[in-house]
Amino acid sequence: MLTGTDLPSWKYRRRATFMVLYFGAGVLLYVLLSDDARPVLDTVVLAVAGLMGAALSVYTGASAYQDVRLSRYRSDPYAYGPSTEAPYDPQFRP
């Protein structure tokens, strides 16, 4: 059983990404539902949208990097590669 101290790194990335996205959604909802028309809120919306986009970019980039990094240490890099059997052969069973 995994405890909080030995969770895989993707779970930390996912939690952090979702927290940033929830925060951004909350800020955007506040700005949309408030009756304030201050010009600074335009900057806040732009900054929060940039933060949300950056969080998603880091999440996908870090997961791709981790996939590439961990694939080096796999014993058989072609374990899930294409099948060597002919799919049109009558004896082929997937």
C-alpha cells in the first residue's frame, strides 16, 4: 500500500496541476460573477489563463520526459512493439 511519502511523481504532478486549475477556475468565476469593472481584472484574467496554460504545459512535458527517461531502463524496449505474426494468417490469434 502506498502512503503519502512514497507516491509516484505523476500523482504529485496531477495534484498540483488540478490545484492550479481549480484556483484559476475560482478566480475566473469570481471575476465573471463580480460586478467590478476595474481594468486590473483584465490583467488578472490574462495572468490566470497564462498560469493555467503553463501548468498544463509543465504537466504534459514532465510526463513525456519521465516516459522517455524511464524507457531507457526497461529491460526489453520492444516488449510492446508490433507483433511479428501476420494478422491475415489463418492461424493468427491476437
